[in-house]
Amino acid sequence: MLKRTARKAFSVLTAMLLVTGWVGADAAVKADGASGTTYYVDNAAGNDGNAGTNPDKAWKSLDKINTTTFAPGDHILFKAGGSWQGQLWPKGSGADGSPIVIDKYGSGGKPLIAGVTSELQTVFLKNQQYWEINNLEVTNPSPEPFSRDWKGARGERRGVYILNEESGILNHIYIKNLNIHDVDGVYTTRSGGIIFDSVGSWVPSAFHDVLIDGNTLTDVDAYGIYISSNCILRYGMGDLWEWVPKPYGAWTPSTQVKISNNTVVRAATGGIAWNVTDGAVVEHNTVQEATYLATNASIWWAYADNNVVQYNESFAAKNGSEDGTGFDVDAGNLGSLVQYNYSHDNAGGFMLYVNDTYNTINTIVRYNISQNDKARIFRYSGSIDTVLNYNNTVYVGAASGNPVMSDYFTKSSGSPKNIKNYNNVYYSTGDKGWTLTGQTFDSNAYYGGKTLVSADAHKVTANPKLVNPGSGGTGMNTVNGYQLQSDSPLIGTGVPIADNGGRDYFGNPLYNGDPDIGAFEYQGTVPPATGKTPITYTPAPITPMPKPPGPDPGNLAPLATVTASVATLSGSSIKGLTDGSYDKAWSSVAKGVTFPNEITLDFGAKSVTANQLKVVTRFGTGQGVTKLDLEYYNGTAWVPLKQGILWTWKYGDQTNEAQTVDFARTTASKFRLKIQAANLQWGNFAINELEMYDKH
């Protein structure tokens, strides 16, 4: 995948739009005919001593389900209107074409699975595959207040949590038609209504064939829906967030991911978000009042390839000081297509484009409608590269509160470039104008406010004669007011765009004569096309960034608690030993250092297996360790692995210099370096990074 050109990678987006369905949808039909046992669960009349295989002999409790290992094709059916309290975690996996299905039986409301404070997740699957979960009501409340401290008392609470922990590729997880509400987690991307989480520090791990469809999520903190992963190492990408498990694993995207037809209301931070995917399709979703407790974006994605985001409505985001936009092409996205969406009344604006550690590159935003979005309509944050914005209709009414049309948020990564704007309508009753860094404009319509970009060679400044601008309400079908009247000066005055998707926001075919400006293509009688030369979108090449010096994938040391028998120099931190950065060192005190000293890696209750120690040092001739023993703890005593290890350092500057010790493969919960001597030119000894591996 990494060897594809940007053009080939982005062509996946176009191909996905030409098919009339989604491959994941076919799998559900295939599964309907699978054999297996059907189990019934009735909280009122059931009994765990029953066989459970018919409604009259139903099981009763979640405990019975949680202690049962189910087989491919099995169905677990909860009685409609019933309620259970606790965690639902059935065991086992289905098979290709024969998933295990959770659903309801009988008439009445969806069965309620109510979480308890002692369990962070209400519905849970761990390292399981081929499951479908349908038609449940799920809650997971906490009496504690919301906190932006991810270690807060609420914990990383979830309604549905699908965890892949070091298990490679897990297949076919479908979450459909759930009613999830009152999930009270803390501020992390691993907390919220429906969370998929890949942890692959040693085994590259991801999901294939994920469908999240038709769910309603209300009052879920922090996220409505999130696809998460720590398998992110490529292209020089840096740190994500402190709550993401370390060490990071090799780049392994989840594939065939579809998030569709969901409604998310009042997610504390973000409504729908995903990272480390390839080819995700996010469509026909509604996100309302996201970011009501902390700033974020309503629908956003990061470190993902070939994203298609379409037919979504995003509105009334609450906190817009930094984010708060309806949509956000966030850091590290390679190829995104954002089309046919309706954004309105969002506190932070319509579109946010972000680059932090690697370019967000090759983004197309077309045939969307933005009404009364606030603060700024477009924000470019960092060195965004190659954006094509065309045929969008932007209405800035009085309710927008006089926003800027675009601004540029400074990042160390640099300035935006290659942002091209064609055929857009900018209709304003009051705005603050543009920051034009990196942008060019041609064939756009400007009306009112300070929207005019004078450098636009083929601008239209007359009244665009929209049918009823500003009349959009709640709902994708409420925006007919942005269609064009028959005498609109925007009809036929746009520039053609190659590979334009074939339709406008309203489903009308493109083009009728020469292109119109805006998200609507007039379908009445127009003069014949004049043969204007189409604009051809050329994706920028994707050039891998050099990987910064740092530990290899599979480094075990960050899993341990590190202690030292010698005091730490003021301003230094013991965390510098295993933080994954060669730039941050740990140092002993500079006075009174005596030997021996110990540095201990304590892995707690979970033992690890290792056979290699690596120590990275700068200024080694001045402060490097020169003699040590390596030991492990066998449960009662420290046992030598290697003794009398002698190291000589070559450099007295900031050169990264490493020493490696190979030893017999050993499983233990504690390892320690017993330091017998060191260079003490400045009175202290120091280590920039301590790493431990199981090198097979």
C-alpha cells in the first residue's frame, strides 16, 4: 500500500463512489443462512438452569451469557422490553459467512443493558471476530462530573467497546440499530458510545469489515463513535495523545470501514471520528451539538488514507475557540473526499484542515452547503498541501455573528499551500473577509459582506438569485433555498472540473451546459456548452518524511515502571528513560554519586519476555555508564543475566550513541541494571533512552 502513488491511492475514492452498494452490506445477507444454535434470554421468566434454546426455556442472566463460549452461526436473543444490569461479554468467535449474532425477540422496546460503575464498558468484545450486535439499548452512567483529565474518576467509560489487543487482523464486526445513551466517560478518544480500539505494539493489529449503522447515540462522553489505533508508525509521525497505549506499533490500517445512518446528539467532544484506516466511508450520519463540554470537531479524522465523507449533516457544535467545526480533515490524512454534506450553526465553522506531524494532503471538498457556521468558515492549520474546494455554497447570515471567511492558524509545520477554490458561492450579510495564505481563487461568486477576493479573474459579484438563502432548517432536505432561480447569473458561468462526481448536492446530473457556480446545477433550459477547458486535479506526490531517531517497534520498556536508586537531577525526570524520545534524558544528581546504583524496570503483574537491552546516550564520554551488570528477579532473588559489561563511549556531544546487550531469552516481571561505574566529568551520569526487546 505504501508504494502506491498518490494518484492511484486517491483513485480509490472515485471508484468507491461508482459502485451502487458497499461490499460489507453483502456479507450480512450471506450470514442470514448460516446454521447455529439460537439462545433466548428473558430477565423475568428465564432461568440459567434452562437449556436456553427456546423462549419457554430461556436463560435469565448476563452471567450465563458471559460464561458461555458461542460458536459460528449462534444467535443470542434478548427479550424485547427486558432489562439487565452489568457487563455483556459473551465469548467465542464466528466464522466467515457465519457470524455470531446478538439481537432481540418478541415485541416491545429494545432490550436494555445498563452498565455499572465497576465496569468501564457495558457491551464488550476482546480479540473476537465475526460478530453482529443489533437492536439493544445500552447505557453506562457515572455519578462523577465530566473531566478533561483522562485519568479522572469517571474513567474511560464506553457503551460498546470492541478491543483488538495484539491479535492481528480481526474480521466482520457489525454494530447496528442500537440506542446508546448516558455514557459518562472522561476526555479521551477511547471513551464514548461505540469505540473500536486496536492495540498492536508487538503484533500489527487492525479490523477488517466494520459496519456501524443506524445507531442513535445521545449524551455520550467523550465521543459518539470512534475508531482508534496505536499502529501508526510511518512517515515520521510523532506522538498522538498520552492516553494511547505505548509503544506504538507499525502502520496497520483498519479496512472496509463504513459508518452510516447514525445519529449522534450531545457528544461531549467529538461526534464521529476515526484514525488509522484505509478507505473508510462515512455517510448519511447526523451529528448534533457535539463539543458541548470541550472543544473538538463534530466529524473528524486523522492519520487515515482515502477517506470518503458524504451526505452527512453536522450542526450546532458548541465550543468553537479552536475547533468546533462541522468537519475536520485533521493531521496526517492522505486523500480525503468531502462531498454532499450540510453544515450549519457550528460554533467553530464549516471546515478545518490540520497538519501537525505529517502533511494533510490531497483533499477535495465539493458540493457541500454551509449555513450560518460561526467564527470562521474555513480554517487552515499548519502546512496543509493540495486542497481543491469547489462548487460549495456558503451562506453567512446574521446568526453567524460576523465570522472570518478563512483564517490560518500558525503551526510549526509551516504554512498552507496549493489551496484552489473554484465555482463556490460566498453569500454574506456580514463577515470579516479572508486570510489568503496559500490560496488561489477563480470563477467564484461573491455577494455581500467582505467576501470579495479581487484577484479572482472570473468572479461574479451580482446578486446570485438563490431561491431563498438562509432558509435551511434541520435536515439534509431543507436546503432547497440554495437552488438557483432561472435568471441567476451563476448559471453556466463556472469552470468545468474533471472527475466531478457526476452529481450536485441535490442529485442533479453534471453538467447541464456549462457548469453553474455553487452546490446546485440548474436543470432548466440553458445554452449549449461552450467547450471550456476543464480543471484537472493533480494530487501532490506523497514523500515519506525521515523517521526521527527513536526506539524500534516492539520496545517493551515503556510498559514498565522505572525507578533509580540514585536521586534524579533537578529538572530531569525518570520518565525520560522510557519516553520514546532520544531528546529527553534522565540524569543522576551531580554531587555525591557512588556505586553501585540500580535502575529497575518493573512490569508489575504482567511478566515480559526479553533477550536484548539497548541503552542510548549523548555526551557519552562525559556522562555515559561504563560498567554494569544486568539482572532479573525470579520471584525471590535477583539473578545475574550478564556481569561485568564494559562500555566505551566515543562522543562527547549530542550524537546519539547506543550500546546493546544480548542475553538468553528470559521471562520476568522485573529487570535491573546494576551500574558499577560511569564517566562523571560533570559529576553525574545520564541515559537518554533505555529500551528492551524480544528479538526473535
